[in-house]
Amino acid sequence: MKYPIKGSCQCGQVSYELLEPPQMVVACHCRECQKLSTSAFSITAMVDAKSVVFSGEMAHWQRPAESGNVSAAKFCPGCGNRIYHYNPDQPDQIKLKPSNLSDTRLIQPVAHAWVSEKQDWFEIPAGVKVFDKQP
Ligand SMILES: [Zn+2]
Ligand SMILES: [Zn+2]
């Protein structure tokens, strides 16, 4: 894969460039991620904040996470597409929502979290790490 990889929300108001490969790609099956993704799970690419360059105004929302941390979210105010999550106490680490990337081949989770809340019909692929809750 060639970097940088461009990404944008559905309406195009928010765009970004990912400069280097993510540290890790994780699928999360918690109920919050099911709501977020309108699907069975969401996928997150853990990246260093310095390796993504964003452009366009984003809206903000946050909620308490089970860990006691804050889960903060940035999204496009035009189309509502979620762009990334982060912990305000660790702003150097970004949890990018990678389905917005133009090249989606990197979206291969190596770990699945919150499988205690996963949909019964989804079978965890062989060879990935599995966590009952948050790793
Ligand atoms: Zn948008
Ligand atoms: Zn989740």
C-alpha cells in the first residue's frame, strides 16, 4: 500500500490524509459501536495524531467510557459521518474510522473487542485476538 492515503466523509466537507500505516486495526462489538456503525461492529485504526492531517470543520460529541475515560468523537456536521475518536487525556493517539479511506485494504482487524456483546450470527475469524470487553 502507498502512503499517504486520502480519506473523506460522505459529503466531502471533511477530508484527511493518513501519512503512515496504522499501529493496529481493531473491531469493536460493543452496543455503542453497533449504534455508531448502524451495524454489528465498528472498526478503528489506531494511529499517531501526527500521522493524520485533517481539513474541514468537524463537530464534537463525547460520552463516558466504561473504563472511566472519556470517549470523544469528531464527526462531519454536514453528513454526520464519524471521522475519529480519541481520549482527551491522550490527544496524541487517534482512533480513526477507516471506512472513510479511499483505499480500504488496510481495514483488516487483528483484534476483536467486546465480543461479550457481539451479534450471535457473526463468527470471529481465525487467527485474531479476542477480548471479552475492552483490551
Ligand atoms: Zn460530510
Ligand atoms: Zn465499541
